[in-house]
Amino acid sequence: MTEAVFGVDLVREQIRVAAGLPMSFEQDKLRLNGHAIEVRINAEKLPTFSPRPGRISQYHAPGGLGVRMDSALYDGYTVPPFYDSLIGKLIVHGRDRPEALARLKRSLSELIVDGIDTTIPLFHALLEEPDIQSGAYNIHWLEHWLETNLADG
């Protein structure tokens, strides 16, 4: 996210500092550039969010301007049951929030992860919510939305 909106690779900077080098930028010279959104794709079954390891039968990552998919998935990959259920991070960047949301919606429609349950349907549903579109949510919004929209049973 920082890299998308500020053009700074924080991992690279951490390595530089650990090696005794100075940071490659001055903080007061950083300028915010646009809007970025990250969604974390997990191998989980909704509505319980229980881990769902298994074999990926088909995988296709989205792409294009302002779209980045960080993942190690491929056709035939088996998601193991021994680790965190995170299987990918989809990061989109746009000039502003509406453009970033449009890129996220398009990217999620292009993203294919078949063979296992994922949280992708959750993000499709959330993108249809007016509060998400407008940014009118707080730290409790999602838990209330989940209780109303993904109630088990």
C-alpha cells in the first residue's frame, strides 16, 4: 500500500537501514499519490471463515494498470493446512477512491481461484455496499455487516 501511494518500497528501506545505509528518501519530501486498496484473499469457507486448504484446479491472476497480485498460487498448487490461510494480496491503485474501487471490482471479476473456497465472494458483496463505495464505515462496520449478511444457519 505504501509503495502504491508513496512510491516507497518499505522492505527495501528496512534492508538498507539494517545494512547501515541511510533511507533513500526524506520523509518530509514524500507526496501522497492517489488511492490504494488491498484485499487479502484467504482459503476460507464463508460464513465461518474456517480454513479450507486443498488443490487449486485453476488460477488466473488479474492484471493491468494499477493492479498488483501478490501470490504464489498456480494451477495444481495444493494449499497446505499447516499455515495461515492467506493465499494472496490484491492491491489496486487509482488517481482517487472511485478509480481504485473500479479497478478492484474489475480485478476481482478477473481473478480465478477454483478448487477451494476463498473469501473472494465476500469482497464482491462488500463492493456492492453503499457504505464501502462512499467510505462511510468504521472499525465495527464489518462485524455488524457480517452478522446481518453472512449469518450461519
